Amino acid sequence: MGTMVSRGAKVAFYRVLAVPMMWNGYIWRHLRSPRSGTITVQLGPGKFNYLDGWINVDANFVSAKIDVWADLHNALPFRNETVDAFYSHHVIEHLPDARLPFHFREMFRCLKPGGVIRVGGPHGQNAAKMLLENERSWFSDFPDSHESIGGRFANFIFCRGEHLTVLTPSYLEEIATAAGFVNMRVCRPCTETFHPNMISDAVLAREGESHPELPHTLIVEAEKPASLST
């Protein structure tokens, strides 16, 4: 069984610190966030994925290494049109499904024209395919051990209630397009990028897959139009 902080403990953390996090993000946005230069932001680095040279934003100030303490449920702590790239890896599935459109609109607001996003999370479409093909070995025992493929599928999709939405290419394209993004593309393999000038080798190095043909992680990139005029 994997070691995880209970859902109840996380809910309590966010309830107790919701207001301080909101104000910290607001203050950082208006008083401290950079206005110029190349600005790349990682959302949700957690305990182990801090990126040097990026601004790392997370709600976990206890065990994670971060630069900005802020709740990603709220408005992002950056000024309009100041960020060159956003990167998040296995983060957005932890946001409530109804909150994803707002989160994508926030990334769009903060990006400079021509800026990019790279977003990754559990590949719901591949998981459904492997379930239907009875490929039990594709699924792991995390966070709980199950003999049945159905139990392993539930692990992947729900992760003891930690995952609050199911990610598929068409769903992310719908949300990204509604937010204003263009040219959303799935990265196949996961280590592919369409924006090597923004997405560093340090990012790609962490995204190898044991099943490159049908990866566990769905990674997409999209762009804010360089010009919003029609």
C-alpha cells in the first residue's frame, strides 16, 4: 500500500489555510511577481520536482520546495501577460472538475501573447482502452493492492479520492479552446515538445514512460495566440 496523506487531512489543511493562502497569492501577484524578462512557472512541484530557473508554485509549504505559496484553486499569483510558459505535471487531476475551466483561463490571462502551457496528468483514455483489453499489467498497485483489473483501474482513475477529474485529449482540448488557447497538441512520446525554446531538458528528463506506445500520462501543449486581433 502506498503512503499517502489522508484526504481528510488535506481537506482540513485547505480549510484552515484557505484565507492566508488566498491573501499570500494576492500580495505576491501585486507586489512581488516579476514584470519583465523570461518568466517560466511550474505549478505544483510537490516534494521532489523543484525546477531551478523556474518559479515553483504550490500550496504545500510544509514538505515541498517552493518559491510561491499559493492555492491553485484560486487566481494565479501573476500579473496579466507576464509569463512565458506554464508547466504542471500530475496536478490538474487534483483540482475539482468544475474548476478546470477557471484554471485554464487563469493560465491564459497570465501568459504573454505567444506563451505556452505544458500540462500532464493521468491518461484516462489509455486507461479505458487497457481496461477493455484486459491488460492488467498496464496498471500498478498504487495506492492499494488489487488482483482484479477493475480494482487497478479504480486505483488509476480515483487514487483513493485524490483525483477529482478524468483527463482525456478531447476534454482538455475543449477546456483549452474555450479558454482561448490554440494549437493544442498531444506529446507523443511524453518526452516530445513543440516548444523546445521554452520547455527545458530538465522538464523532459522527468517524463519517461514504461509504456511509450500507450503512456500512463497524457501530456499536452497549447499556445496563447501571438495576436488576439481578428
